[in-house]
Amino acid sequence: MQEIERGDSGVRSTASVQSSLVMYPIWKYGTEEQKQKFLPKLASGEFMGSFGLTEPDHGSNPSGMVTRFKDAGDHVILNGAKLWISNSPFCDVAVVWAKDENDRIHGLLVERGMEGFTTPETHNKWSLRASATGELIFQDVKVPKSNILPGRSGLGAPLSCLDSAVLGLHGGAR
């Protein structure tokens, strides 16, 4: 990451999010089917991903999260928003952290093309302009239950992903 950082911090940000914040939780907490579906395409660059934790009114504080989903049979209904999300304008899949009806945090894999899922870009940033940044907006998005990361729930899950991203983030702080 340090060599990529020498060229452009925005490019380093894109690569770091892809590997540390998108691929890692799928590898660590995903099912074999989720791993087979997403990891090869993410590793090759055919798919790009984003990590949805930061919210408009709560920053990266997962305990204040208002993005929620509720059970609806073979799928869940997701509502809420994430802000300042790297790679969001062009992501094929977003690892999204949301609370269930019992206030438990879970990871969901939200795919581009799911009805009600939009990813507007943030324009006129003052820095990291080569790093595409935007929002993840969920309006009654039907997410199949097969897209929920089953390996872990609770506050520790998204925080462990941030821990895994420390090396990539340090490259940008040099």
C-alpha cells in the first residue's frame, strides 16, 4: 500500500477499501456460497465494493446506527443511509452494517441493481478527489437472507473490519 500511496492517496483508498473492508468481512464472516460468489470477482477487480458503516448523523459510531432491517420471509427489508463511503458511486456490492429488530448489528451484502438501492456521488470534496466517495441509500430494499453475513453479529463485527484496515489506512496517514 505504501507504493500505491506514493502515486496517489485516492488510489490507495480505493484499493484499501476493496481488500480490507469489503473482502475481509466476506472472507471472515461469509458463507461458502457468498465467498465463491463475490471474492474471486472482487480479487480480480471485476467487481468493486464499498463498506457502509458511517451514517449522516452518527459518523462511524455503530452504537448510534439508525440503518435498520426487518424480517420479511425469505428476505429482509433494509432502510437507512450511509455517508462518506469510498467506492460507493461504482460499487457492485456493498458490505452494509445495519441493526435488526432486536437492535443487533449484522452485515448485509447489498448488490447494485437491488430496487431501492442508490449510490449518489459526493462532489466538490477538498481532498482525496481521486477517491470516489458518496452515499449508500436504502429505501425498502429487499435483501435476500442469503446475503446476510452469518459468521458474527454485534458491535464487534464492524469494528473488527476497521481493525483489519489499519495497515491500509496508515498508508494514507504518512
